[in-house]
Amino acid sequence: MNMHAEPFGKDDSYQYNPWRAPGQAPVIDPCGQAGGKYKQTPVGGDSVFVSVKVDGKAYAMGALGSQVLPETPAEDVTTWQVGTTPRVAWGMRYNHGGGYQYRLCPAEKMPCSEEDFQQIPLDFVRSSHAIMWNNGSLYPIKGMFVDDSVCTVQPKGSTWARNPIPRIHTDNVGMAYVGNCMGTTPPEYCSPNKNDCQQFPTPCPDLEGVAAGQMGNWYKSNGLNESDVPDRNTHEGACSGDWTLGMISDEVVIPSTLKPGKYVMSWRWDAEETAQIWSNCADVNIAA
């Protein structure tokens, strides 16, 4: 976001948001928080949360994931082997830029703290970055990875991956570079011919430029449903904007020196456009 602004200048509107210092902003809980904030917190965005019951236990807004989420049934837990590179993926509904990282903590330590998870950050297989369409097929893309050679990251020596889906901005008043993206003829979303709409190139330019009628044919030929074609607005393209056509997928490295056992994996997304950190956790078994 806002990559054309002078760093720390008056138009550098996102300089205090988490992605400017990956991994260094504090979190309430490394496994997420129900509703994204405490019920009594007056700020933090539009959080709508209805109390739900899992296994007969009720969870209220503000509940901490590391403390209340039940353990996954053993038959549903994925098993990875040390020294392998399993594929993981995450998806978005609203694109706030930024970047992400996967981390592990021994399940016996739960509830693990953010500091606990930062002890075992997982590296990426940089050549395996891909878009995973909603039907599971992969579209390889070139990724951007951030480590100490780029800027100071936390934990030191770890690697983060940048969100590869460029944001379409039509209403970001106060940015140094505001695009003029409102189209009058299809396709109305950002395309390679509308470079003033996005801060960096789309990872799949061959799809962004496809005309509306041809887009459906491409999706059908690649095993996707025509209903997967991006909606006709200025907020979503084939691989840009508030994107819902697939997930961002990577292979992560399970260290060969890792002790086999039960682990919890935390995924953390440091946002750039907002002062938000999104996180979630999953149970995994690590085998010899």
C-alpha cells in the first residue's frame, strides 16, 4: 500500500501499521480473538460477533483463541514429517496488504504465548509460492519474501512473505498516489491497462486483462466454475483487490532437527492498510 510515498513523509499514511516492522507489533493472543476485540473495547473496527457453542461450551466476544479453542480430534489432525515441505494456504475477504508468517509451538506448552511461537518460525520454499484456486489447482507466481536483508524482522533471522495480491484503491484519500479506477465499460476492475489502480503489478496479468466474456471460458477450461469469475466491481479482479477466488499458498520447511510430537501452528498476518494483526491456530503432528 502507498508504495509511492516518501518514507516517513507527510503522505506516508501507513508508517505506524504492523507491516512496517514485521512481527514486532504486540498481539492480544497468537491464536486470535473472538470478534477481534474485547466487548468493552470502543475502537477496533466493525466487529460483529454472536456467541457460539462448541461441544456444549459457549464462547463470547473477546475470548482468547489459545485458551478456549478445543483440541482437534486426533483423526482430523494433519501429520507432517521432519525435513519435509508441506503445503499450506490462507485466504482473505478484505485485502489490507501486509505480509504473513507461519510458526510452531509444542502443544504441551499451550496456551502458548506469542513469544513461544516466535521460537520456531517456519521458512518458506521460495520457488513454491502460488495461488490456489478455490478448486484446489495451483497457479505458480513469483513471491516477495522479507527477512533481515530487507528490514528488521521479528523473530530475528526469520522470513515473512508479502501478500501478493495488489489492493485496488479507488477511495484512499490521503495517499500519495490515488488511482482513477472507476471504469465505465467492462471489465470495471483493475487490469494491466489501469496501472494507476494498484501499487504493484498483479501476479497473473494474463487473467486480469481478459475480457469479461472470455474470462468464463478460461475458468471453465481450467476446471473452475463460471460463478468463480470475479464480481463486476472496482474492488476485485482475477488476482487483485478484495479477492475471494482462491487462497495464497506456500510450502513451508519443517526443520529436520525438530523434535517429533504434537504441535500447534500459528499463522500471523501483519496488515499494512490497517492497524490490525490477524491470526489463527491449527493442530499438527510432527513425525520422525
